[in-house]
Amino acid sequence: MTASLLLIIAYSISPYSLLLQRRSSSSINPTIQQPVAGGGGEEEEVLSSEQYSCVSRQQLHIIRSSYSSSKPSPFLLSRLKEYEQRHKRCDPFSESFNRSSRELIRVQNSPDSLDCRYIVWTPVNGLGNRMLSISSSFLYALLTNRVLLVDFGPDMVDLFCEPFHNSTWFLPRDFTFKGRANTPEFRETYSLGKLLRREEEEEEQKKEMPYVASLLQLFLSYDNDDYDKLFFKSETQPLLEKVPWLVLRSDQYFAPYLFLMPCFRAELDRMFPDDKETVFHHLGRYLFSPSNQVWGHITGFYDAYLAKADRRIGLQIRVFSLDKTPASLILSQVINCIQEESRIIILPNATTTTTTTASSSGRNRTTTTTTAILVASLFGQFYTELNKMYKEWNEKAGATVVGVYRTNHEEIQVLGSSSHNMKALVDIYLLSMCDVLVTSPRSTFGYVAHGLAGLTPWILQSQDIEDEEQRVKEPACRRGVSKEPCLQFHANYYDTNPDHREPGGPVPVIMDCEDFQYGLKLVNRRV
């Protein structure tokens, strides 16, 4: 069967087919250039070159169609289609964008005269945090009829294809506040929290502003304060509707909290009527198609080491502090998890299964079931020790029944590095192509991998030293309660206690995260 026929089959069975057929042929690789505000003639140069088509968007669909059973709702698909039309009408090459941009020089704006409103995402922390907050920002844009633009720095512009048909989501490189939105001065001047604090100190009414601002910052990072968290009150949203430009600073997956807000709940229930554990799964797959350069690294490694295995197991091992958690302790925990607790691998004999089959010569032959283990970690000793251990088992079995692989040898997380982010994205996508995932607690990197995969992971238990014996806590790992990422830091405006049933709360699809004491996550049912 030819590749083109496979592609047609994949599209025909996918709920995303109509959207993807329109997007795949003309999507561009973001390495070309970022737009200039009011660029006019440069639109053709940037957007018309079909040689920059997004290969991963096409090929990922073939790979995923074989193992992903989750389908987006018809209502979500219709909202995505509406969004693409709005994005094209309001993107940085449009006259609507120019009109909205001119409002930024005014002390107050005339919101009724604007047909486009924006939310601008700005980067904070590592790649996992960024992908989670981008997807949350996009969900908020869908709910509020805004257009999402991203202020990518040099460390991110080569990572992803453009997600929207014949358009760009890049904030123009010469835009008014590009590169300044994460400064303390910007927060002091424009943040919603600072504004509401000043109003309270001046004893003005919180629900009204003395004027309608043209620009406000939403400071939703882990270190925000109680005034910043007022964003999550439904009563604040009418105020924000009047503001054409919202600039977001967040390192959190705040999508779960939107489900708690009465003003958004009905719309979200229509977007995700049956499976609340697929919010990031669908939005992440829609937004994040690796660039051709990144996709080349992913497919090269996958074809060489993972494709021929009968089972693919992804181990994502994040170590926050070797002083508190020695590597030897974590290694013992990982082995206990995959061989004892989860029974993912049963060794030494059960991995080799002998099946009697008749060959063309009439002789019986033995079939060996093979397992590929992908180790994603900044610390090379985990790969080294696991590889050594399974080599010994392979020698006992008389065949290579378990292979252990890793993609890179980074030893530390490097913020602001394009090459580091590229290697991280390669690992994330390779993990998302595995059949089983074991992830570290509190790791946004792991959240993104199992969210894209649509898998409920096995989560290693936190192993901070509690006694001098440094024993591995039991159980070594637990099966997660959801495929969704965790919102680690959140406001407390709405009740999430399942025993309380007063009007407005709680929402039965929200529960505490299993790996973060104060976190919340979306679930299909409480456990």
C-alpha cells in the first residue's frame, strides 16, 4: 500500500480530516521569518511557499490513527473551524490587527469599534510549562472569541509548524511590547492584579474601572498573588471582555480551572461532552506539530530503534535534587515499578514467548516478543544501568528481547536554549508514541508526553529521603487517575469537595492531583 493511499485512509477516518486537509498543504515552517506589523507585501513571501509544508502534521495522523481511539466532539470541531476563520481575519497581516494595534497608544479604547480582540502568550520556564500554558491560553481564546498570538523568543521559533491555515500566530517582531511583557515594570503598569489592588486601595468599586484599558496583563504564574487570581472569578470576565489586548504570563495548565467557572461551564461541556480527560490531548495535537527539522530527528530515531519493537515503554525520569533523592534510590524505584508494581515487564523468561508456527519450508519457528525502552532523563546513569541490566537478561534469553535507548546526553536543563528545547521536544514526541508510560511526579514534561499520547501513566512516587536507610517507598508507582495534566497552583474560589453540592459547585469532573498535594486535574469520574 502506497504512502499516499495510507494518508488518504488516515484522513478519511479522522474527525480532524476536513480541518487538516485544508491546513496540511499550505502550513509553513516557522523558521522562515516572523511578520512585521502591517507587512502587506510580505504576506505573500511568508505564507505562499508550499515547499514549507508541515510534514509532521500529515505523518503524525497516520501513526496516531493506529492507536488513538479518542475523537473530538462535533461542537469542538465547529469551534476550531470558526477560530481559524477568525484568526485569518485578525492575524498580524490584517487591517483589523492594525486598527487594534493603534488602540494601544490611547489611554482608553473604544471597544465597540474593534472587531478583533487578542490574547498574547509570553514564555515562562521550561518547554513543558510553555506547551501547557499555550494550550490553556488557546482554550480561553476559544471561549472568549479572542485570537491567540505567541511571543516566541529565539529558543522556540524553530520548534513548531504554524498551526492555523494560511496565517501566522507570531506576534510581529517590531510590535510595541514584544520582549518586554515579562519585565517587572510591565507587570506594575499593566497587570490586572495591580489594577484591582490600586482600585481597592483607592476605595473604588472593584466591578468597574474608571476607564476601559487597551491592554492588561494576566499574571497567572505559580508566584501570582490573590489579586492576580481574581482573573478566575466569573465576575471579572465582563471587565476583560472590554479590553482588546490581554497579555498572558503563565507557566501553568490552567484549563481545569476554567471548568470551575460558571461563565464557561456550559460551553466547555459542549466542547468536551463525554471525555473530560482529552482536553489537552485534542488541543495539544491541534496546536503542536513539530517543525520539519524536529520531525526529522523524531522519525530518524523512531525508525531506527522503536518501530520494530512489539512493545514500546517510555520512562520519563525527572530528578529535582540528587541531594534529596540519590540516583541509586530512583533507579531501584523505576525497576520495582516496571517489573513488580505495574508488571509492565516480567523477566527473565516471560518476555520471550515461543509460538509454534508453520513456515513455508514446513518447519516450526520461534517468535520472540521484543520490548523497546526509551529513557528520557537529563541524567545518563539511568540509561547506563538499565541498559547493562537488560543486556544480561538478553544473554540469558539468547535473544535481544529488551532494548534500552536514549536520544541525547544533556545533563542539565538549559532555559533559553534552542538546541536544548529541540532535544526536549524530540523526547516528548517519542514518549508520546510509546504504548506505556512511566513518568515522574510533578513533571510538566511528563504531563505533556502522556497528554499528547492520550495515555494514563504510571506515576513514580516522590522519593525524598525520610530516613537514614534510604528505602524505596512502597508502592514504587501508582496508576494515574487521568490522562490530563495537573494544574499545580490555583485559586480557591470554587468548591471542589465532592460531598458539597451547593449551586455553582463543585464540578464532579475535578479532583486533586495524585502527584501534587494542592493541584487539580480533570477526570471522567472521581476515584
